[in-house]
Amino acid sequence: MLKLNIHEAKTHLSRYLPALERGETLILCKRNIPIAEIRPLPKPRTLPRPIGLAADRGVELPPEFFDPLPTELLAAFNGEAE
């Protein structure tokens, strides 16, 4: 975790980008008092998510799951309920 005053961050932010890419967190300070935190974004997936990850958990849906929703509930979803 790196602590930087705002002036230092404004002036030399590009110096700290490699540290952010490695996973470091930057703490921005105003007069040495922490006011904000800059964190790296999670890296995007390079491979697609595999299908069937929970297949071994035996989750079963009851037949009622596929029944139509009640009219009142559909009205609420459509913004028609009072």
C-alpha cells in the first residue's frame, strides 16, 4: 500500500501505474490524512466460464417453478401495481 499526497499523485501518477497493475493499492492523502483509495480493477477472464460448474450439487427445481407467475406479481414487475 502506497500513501501519496494529492500533489504527488497529480504530478507523478504515471510512475505509480505499474504498482497498481501489480495489485498495489494507492492511498491518497490531503495533508497526510487519508481521503481516498485507488485500487486496481480485477483482471478480465481470458477463458470463457465452463458450463456445469454446479452439476455435482444436485440442485433440482420443483415443477411449480415453471408455472406462470400470479397476476398481481406480474403487475408489480410491470409497474402497474398500486
